[in-house]
Amino acid sequence: MTDQVQRDARAWFADWANEYDTTLGKVRRHHAMLDLVVSRSGVRDGDTVLDIGCGTGLLSLKFLEQADCSIMAIDSSEKMLGIFQEKIEQCHLSHRIHCEECSAEEMAFPPQHFDIVASTVALHHVKEKGPVMLKGYDALKEGGRFVLGDMDLDTTGDLDDPRRLLRILEFLEKELALAMEDGGIPAFERMYDNGKKHILNDGEYCIGFEQWEQLCKDAGFLQVEVTPVEGFEWFKVLVAWK
Ligand SMILES: C[S@@+](CC[C@H](N)C(=O)[O-])C[C@H]1O[C@@H](n2cnc3c(N)ncnc32)[C@H](O)[C@@H]1O
């Protein structure tokens, strides 16, 4: 990632952080995806979990509701982490969750360290995904799982290609209606802004799940399964086994 793109992304998330839980955090589709990530991960008591791009901690907290595990949560936004840290302190969970300001690109964990490496709607911000997938693979124990929840949307191509624009608009139609229904105008406005960012491709690089699947295989994962989020099939969850 160039320094400028990284700065733009950080400013974007710093601006969103205070409203994250009252906008995307209100959308049923988001919680359905997070729940599916946790159930597909097969998390068990005693597992160690890495949450990449943890944001305000919605995914990490769901892992802890499911199992008595320990979580390493990283994010490149200080503001997002600040909100998560407040929740950790309020819920007396600092013995279970450790947060660090770190980008996916810069993460450096010992090999074979985690049972689960998970990430939700964060890795599409990474431009060079291959090296990050390799890091995730290396950080997993044998038999460990990489679990990804994200939109199934390919935003690659020329910005002035009308077919690309239509692909994105078709996706947004469902997303924006749902945001309005679940979170009212504030959620709609946020998601509309996100959509414009995807269309303008300002530092975003979403890919479809066939491409994610290929990236997993290229990184060395043996088996990969993709499950649509029930009722919200434009989002999917991928599990890759090491
Ligand atoms: C849409 S939020 C998702 C937060 C959380 N995973 C969830 O599902 O609610 C995306 C998060 O990814 C973080 N992020 C974006 N690019 C990142 C990168 N390259 N490395 C680490 N975190 C990143 C942002 O700061 C933001 O907190």
C-alpha cells in the first residue's frame, strides 16, 4: 500500500469509528455474517484467535460469546481500537483480548501460533492480498483455519467501464435498502458513502470469492469452502484449512 492510500484509509476509519456501532453495527446482515464466521470457524475453549482488522471488536466479542478462547486483535486505525479497548475494559476482558495497532501488511507473528485467523470486511482494503494471505497461513497451526467474511463483489476493472459500474450498483441496491431498514438514515448515509468510495476506488480493492478461494490455494491451504450468508447471499464466508 502506498503511504497516501494508507493515510486516506486511516482518515476514513477514524471518521467512521464513533458511528460504527450505530451504523453498520445495526445492520442485521453484518451480524448474520459475523455469526456465520464464528460458527464456521469451529472455535473451541482454549483456542487462540487472530482477528485482522478488528475495528470496534464486534467479531472478537462474538468469538468470546461462543468459546473461552484468547484473542489477538489488530487494526490499523487507532480510533477504532480505542473504542474496542473501552469495551474490553468495561467488560473486564483484558485477560482474554489483546489489541495492537498494526496493519495486515505489517503483521509479524511467530509461525504456527494461532488456531484461527479470522477477518471480516477488512482484508478487501489490502491491495497486495497474496503476501498477507501467506502471513496468515504461516501464523496458523497445522489443522488451523483461516475464516473470511466479506462482500462477494469484484470491483476490479477500469473506473469508466459501465459494466463495472452496473455490477457495483446492483450490489449496492440490496445493501443500501437494508442499511436504511435496519439503521435508518445515518446507516444509509454511511453505507452510501462507502459505496461511492468503492465506485471511485479510493484505496479499495474488492474481489469476488472465486478470487479469494484461489488466493487461499496459492497460499497453500488444502481445502477451501465458501458459504453464502443465509438471506444475505451477496455476502459470503470462506473457511480454508491448513
Ligand atoms: C468495516 S471495518 C470491519 C471491522 C470488524 N472486523 C467488523 O466486522 O465489524 C474494517 C476495519 O478494517 C481496518 N483496516 C482497514 N485496512 C486495514 C489494514 N490494511 N490492516 C488492518 N486493518 C485494516 C479498518 O481500520 C477498520 O477498523
